[in-house]
Amino acid sequence: MGSIDVQSTNPENGSDAAVSGDGRQKPVSADGMNQTSNEPEGTAPEKPKELGPTKKRLSSMLPLDVGTRVMCRWRDGKYHPVKVIERRKLQATGFSDYEYYVHYTEFNRRLDEWVKLDQLDLDSVETVVDEKVEDKVTGLKMTRHQKRKIDETHVEGHEELDAASLREHEEFTKVKNIATIELGRYEIETWYFSPFPPEYNDTTKLYFCEFCLNFMKRKEQLQRHMRKCDLKHPPGDEIYRCGTLSMFEVDGKKNKVYGQNLCYLAKLFLDHKTLYYDVDLFLFYVLCECDDRGCHMVGYFSKEKHSEESYNLACILTLPPYQRKGYGKFLIAFSYELSKKEGKVGTPERPLSDLGLVSYRGYWTRVLLDILKKHKANISIKELSDMTAIKAEDILNTLQSLELIQYRKGQHVICADPKVLDRHLKAAGRGGLEVDETEPFLIKLSWGKEADFTAEDCLNLQEDTN
């Protein structure tokens, strides 16, 4: 697929050659486009040999234009439809002197990547449609189209952006600038663009200190840094410990550089996160797995110190090596436990990421249906909100999506058969790790009371807990 036909090959040296009418061979350049005469001086050069149909097609097609749609071989060995997002020139010359940044149209943007020409099936190339022309043609359908886009982007997390801002966001973040990072014992492929400072523009891999989150371009820099860095846990107060899990509360005002580094790191895995350079107004709750080497970051969530909209969580992330282990659900549950301690109801800040939305829907479903089973649905929305610290609107939307709400005599009534509840609970999946509300190491609340223990006691507490 996409191979280049060769007119004639010399079996002795493997070089391509065009054959003249009298049987003599003349060398052909690597791309088959420019031929050099091998005739003695004074002899009129022969007319260059016509290119074969395949070479003609390739010479007119390559390099592929941005916007081209084509089939691409993915890591599973199968071909999938992609759209060319960007291209860049390599040092090599010829047909394959470009590589292409492609978006797999069947998958999330996190799988976008740079590919070589030999991964593309050039027989499947589709005609590139000029977007401006397409807009004119579909102008009469924009109302319906925009409505569909609004519905889609509400789920994906774009509802705060108008059409122009959305295009600007997509243009600015369309190509991943950092391909991989090293964090502790893991090398992690990144998912999205993150606006690191300009001096990192030519860097495809970054090395993070897993404790202070400073990042470097080279492994040697990280090794020198680790000999000097005296942190073995996130800077801040340990507010929860249960077994090998520990939660640290980091004040963005007191630990500004750490908060900014955490935002840079998180943006690599969150598509629609806004990078906050002013972290003073935020608290960061960093979940760690602890061992004899220190406390290793698993994930985190952030929240505004004072939110008029009752937001109890701004951004949430579980790092890829620790996903599918229940940590995301644990972070969500912890945010609501803090709300309970504060005597408030809470809700996550919108927009939610795609994975965040799935996690929240699962959490709300499990928590609410467990209570409904115990009370046999004889409970009000207000009572559910008081018990769970979940905002009433989130409760109502969740129960309506499960078709457990009926409107009778001017008010919403919860109607649920035990078998229906069990079916929904099964569909919601396992609950993951639970926050131990009786855990004695919940030692500092989010509004800033002094801790009974300091973070420096972290590793000693591990022995006592075991």
C-alpha cells in the first residue's frame, strides 16, 4: 500500500535506472523526478523517460496537505481513518521526507500522534475539501449543525466557548508538544498539548521530580536534582492516611511553584483544562501511595478556596499508570467528605472532562441508589442532598437519567422498584476505594485548622498504621 513502482532495477548495485532506447542505463535521482544524462559531451541528451502512473500519482499527491483524510496503520496493526492535522519536513529527501500528525477520527484526541508515510495507505486518500467552501455550502444548515455541536461539546467540556474561541482553542492545542514524560518509575505517553515555557518548545520528553514536580529536559539534570531535593512527599499538610494511601493538602499561595508545575503536568492529560498561572486562590489535594522511598503521586483534585457557585472541585486527574484502580472515585468521594466537614453541599466545576463526567455519573448513581435501597425510596431530594452533600440539581439530573423521577401533583416524586435499583447499581460498576470516615488521620480540614501531625511524620505513621 502506498509503495513506489520502480521502472528498472540494476541487480548488481540496487540503484534505480531508466532504460534508453539503445539499452543503456541512465541513473535516476532518489525521487524519480530528475534524470541526469550519461551521454558523452556534445551528444544531445535523450528525452527523459516518462514516469509510470504510480509515480505520477505520488508526485502530484505528496506531500499530503493538512486536512487530508486517509487510512493509517495504528498500533493494533489495523488501518483506521485519520485526518492530517499537521506535517513537518524531515532531513531525508524524496517521497517520504515528511511525517504527519494525525487524528484518528474514531478515537479521542488523546491518541493523536506523528506517523511516517509508510503507515499511511495512499490508495485511500480522499479529496481535500476547502473548509471555507464547505462552510458556504452548508451555511443554511448551520443552525442544526451548531445545535449538535453544542450538545457534543457539553459532554466534551466546551460549553463555555463560543464558536470562534473553540476554533482558536483547537488550533492552539491541536499538536502535542511533549510526547512523553518520566515521573518516578514510569515513562508515560502524554495525551494533549500543555503550554510549557518557550524554552521547552524543542523538547519532546520531559523528566519530572515526582516530589516537587520540577521538570527538566535531560535525565542527567533530573539525577543531579534528585541528589539535592529533600522532599519525599508533596509540600503541604497530610490530612488523611489509611493503609498505604495518603492525602496532602497543598495551598497554592504558600506553594506557588508546585501548584503551577502540577497544572503543567495535569494539562498533558486533560484536554479542556484551563491552565491557571495564578494558583493562589486554589487548594490542591494530592493523593499518594506511600512506601519506604516516600509518597508517590497517584492523582489530585483542586478546588477554589471560596466559590460562590458551591464548587467543591475544579480539576481532577488520576495519572495514567494508576487509572482503573478506583482512585478517581476515591478523589470524588473525598471532595464530598470535605464538603460534609464544611457543612455545605458541593458540585464539580464545569466543564468536566470526558473521563471526569463518566466518573461523576457513576459516583452519584452508586451513592444515591444505596440510600434509596435503605429507605425504600421514601425520601426527598432535599434529604438526599443533606445526607450526601451532593447538590440538589445533580441529584435530580442523575435520577431523571435513570428514569426514577415522576412528576405528580406539582412535585417530583422518587419511584423505584428494588429490582430496578439493583439493575442500575450493577450497570454503574464497582464503587472503587472508599474514604474511611472514621479514619483517625483526617487531621486538617480544608478551611485551614492546624494539623495534629505534620507531613514530616508521614513515613513514621506508616509503621504505626501497619
